[in-house]
Amino acid sequence: MKVFFLLFCAIAFAVGFSTVSDYRKIHFDAIVVDTHNDVLQRVMEGEDISVRTTKGHSDLVRWKEGGLDIQMFSVWVPPEKIPHSYEYADAMIDSLESLAKRNPNTMGIARNSSEVEFLLKQNKFVAMMGMEGAHPIEDSTIDEKLEMQKLQHFYERGVRYITLTWNNSVSWASSASFETDTANRNARKGLTEFGKQIVRKMNELGIMVDISHVGEQTFWDVMKTTSKPVIASHSSIYNICPHRRNLKDEQLKAVAKNGGVVFIN
């Protein structure tokens, strides 16, 4: 109780006993970014999220009402779409571009910081893209040259982070689900040499390496390989919630040392 009281006093002092209107002003003056949202799945099903919808929590109306300025839309392809995940990912990007074209006065797609600043100055909602799981790059054909070409393709389409794995692994990176499955105790884990090449190419292009969903060995291989800061787009704290996808203290410290950012759920 004493600790709670002291914490309350510290917070109250820091914010000067802010009123409701004060914290709302801080919130709406700030640039608020959400780094992971799967709402494109609903857009692919034909839903118009430019109006207030009756499904889920996400649409342009409520984003503006809630003070969200930048949304990283997740290009996530269900693994069952393999061997057509490359085409499906392209179609998801098409759906976001179509949404932006239908709402030019409300939103725009940004591919770099200058475009973000330009859209914000116009008071427009900023859409950006991240890919969850690299299986659209690998698809059904393990061809290293082709995978590099697909990586370049998705960069040119605007993808600015890639979560190396989802729950499913790719041939060159193991997921948290795979690494924690006791059936895979003796299997190879982490990044292959080609996986390290993928990380280096992402660094070169300007695609952030996202370590949410990857296994611990993959994580540490990434940290030894990357020359740029990484992100965890949607992970939480293992010591609070010991789920395979959450980050342990040593991992959090490593991301901090790397200059990266963990966006907790």
C-alpha cells in the first residue's frame, strides 16, 4: 500500500494533477502510432472500413476519434494460402491502396518519414505497411535468388517491416512456436546462413527486422547479424506473462542496446 501511495504521489507530481482535458490534450497533440493491426483481413472480405463499422474495433472514423495518427497495417497471409501467399500478400497491399484512393481527403499511404510528415501536416490519417511472417517471400519454392527478388518487390510496394516468422517457420528462420514444441527438441533452430543474408538485405533496403513471433535462437542470431535497430511490433513481457511469444529480460536489454523498440500489447 505504501509503495502504491508513493507511486501515486510521484505520478501526480509529474503530471501536476492533470485534469481529464489535460491528458486528452497531451494525447491528441502527440503523434500516436499503432505498429500492428490485422484489419486488412476484413477489407479483403469486402468490408468498407472508411465508415463506422459494426465489426471489430478498427475503422477510419474511430481511429480519428481515438487520436490515432499512424497505422502500420499488417500484411498477414494465413499459412493455408501457401503456395499462393505471394499473390495474396500483393492483393492485400492492393486493398490498402484502393482504400486510400477512395478516401484521398482522409488518408494517405507513406513509405518514408518525409511522406509521414507531409500527410500529418495535411491532417490526414497515415497508413504504412508491415508484413507478418516472411512466408510470402518464400512461398512454396525455396529459391534464394527468387526470394531476394520478392523481398525487393515488397519493399518497392511499401512494406517497411517484416516479422521474420509467424507461428509457422520459414526454411531459413524458426518461429517461437516451432522452437518451444518439444517434438522439435533436436531440430535445427535459428537463422540459416541464407536467413542472415535476408536480415542483411533488409538492413540495406530499409526494411525493419521485426522479432515478434520468432524463436529465441532466431532472436539471438538476428541480434548478432543485424547492423540496424530491430523492432518487436507486438510482443509483451515474458516475466509478467510467460507466453512463448513474449520477450525475456535478456532479450529486452539486447533490443535496448541495439537501439531498437519493443511495442507491447
